[in-house]
Amino acid sequence: MRWLLAGFLALALFLPQRPVQVQTSIRITAPASGDVLQGLVNIMGTSAADGFLSSELAFAYASDIASEAGSTSTWFLIYQTDSPVTDGLLAAWDTTLVTDGDYHLRLRVTLEDGSILEALVTGLRIRNQLPTETPALTSTPEQTATSEFAPLSIASPLPPTPQPAPTSTRLPTPTPLPPNPASLTDSQIYAFLIRAILATFLVFIIIAIILRLRRS
């Protein structure tokens, strides 16, 4: 009976196992815990490890995950690949296909010996429809009343800014124009007409005298 029990123990030791480990060589560098996610989100990090076979990214509801890291009832696959990544883009996650809420993100790497490495980011907040939370405003502490009343200082109004007194602007006096030498007064016009009439009359007299002398 003892030999049979020892045989069962030896068989259990040599059976292949798939332990789940947390290793710092694989990691998710972005997004970080507590980040608010909207639209298409680039998941950055490293999945390369010794003996790498494949990797996958998955998410789960924050309310659905158990107390121990990595233990959950349902994980939803985002992306799976057999190509390792070092400090680069692991996948692009379209968060518009997911209901707004709080989620956890998991990177799981399967090694050639069957062991599994995991990296977990918790508390991611997807807010495509819901408003983003803002920190609550801190209330200003109220001033405590004292027994002594300090005199209230009433700020005196500022004196009005002095305005310059209006000055009367004198318009320039128009300069009188010099008399026009070509202009004639009424008396000069009358004198000119009289002279013209007299000259005409004298011309007629001279012509009449000349004609009479020719006839005689």
C-alpha cells in the first residue's frame, strides 16, 4: 500500500502544469490605472519574454473580477497574436463597442513550456456616452467669529479722474480780398456813357461840316 501511494505522488510531480505567473518583463505601459478612455485607444507595452509562444489582450468588467489578480469569471478577447512586442503597440481597442463603465485590462503571454505570464491594469474608465467625472470642489472654510469686533474698513471711492477743461476754438477771421482793378463803379459807368455820346455827336458834326464844304 505504501508503494502504491508513493507511485501516485511521483506521478503527480511529473505531470505537466501551467502555472500563472506575474513577471515584470511583460507589462502594459498605457493606458494606466484610473485613466478615462474614449474612442480608439492604443494599448502600449511589452509582451516579449524568453520562450514566447503567443499573447492575448482581454478586458473584463471591474465588478466581475474577483479579489485575486487575474481571477475572473469572464474575460473578453481584444487581440491575440504569436508575434512578441517590445515597448510598442500591443493592440488598438475600440472602446465605442463597449458599454460605458469601469474595466480591467489583462495581457496574458503563453510560453513554450506551457506556463503563463500576466500583466494587469485595473480601474480603467470608459466614458464615450457618460460625462467624465470632475473632482469635487473643496469648500472654503468659514471664518470663525471672535469676541473682539475689528473695525470695518470701508474703501473710499476713488476720486474722479480730472478731465481737461474745454477750450473755445476761435475760427480764423477771413482776410478781406483786395479790390478788383477791373471792376467799375456806377459813376464811372455813367461818365463813360456821356463821353461816348459826346464823342459820337462831335463825329457827326465833323462829318456834316465836311460834307457841306464839299458841296459848296
